[in-house]
Amino acid sequence: MLGGEAGKALATIERLEELESADHPALALLKGKALLAAGRPVEARRSFQDFLAQRELNEHA
């Protein structure tokens, strides 16, 4: 993802997160990748950690 593309990806992910049924670990992973591409590593790390936590919860459900 290039700079402008990262912004578009983040906007799309944020819209998806607003949907009621959009609590899927893949969104957190994609958000982390987009944040990293946008030069926001601290937020990206948080999203990657969210991804891992959600994935673990889904595996034990």
C-alpha cells in the first residue's frame, strides 16, 4: 500500500468496523497493515495485538 492507498484502506476499514457484524479479526490485521503503511507504527502495533487477541478468543470459542 502506498501513502494515499493506506488512507483509503483505513477509511474503508473504519466504515466496516461501524457495521454491527464487523467484529472479525481480519479487520484488525488489515488495519494494522494499513496503519503501518501510513507511517503510524504505534497504532499498527495496537491493531496487530488486537488481531492476535481476537484470533485467540475465536479459537477458544
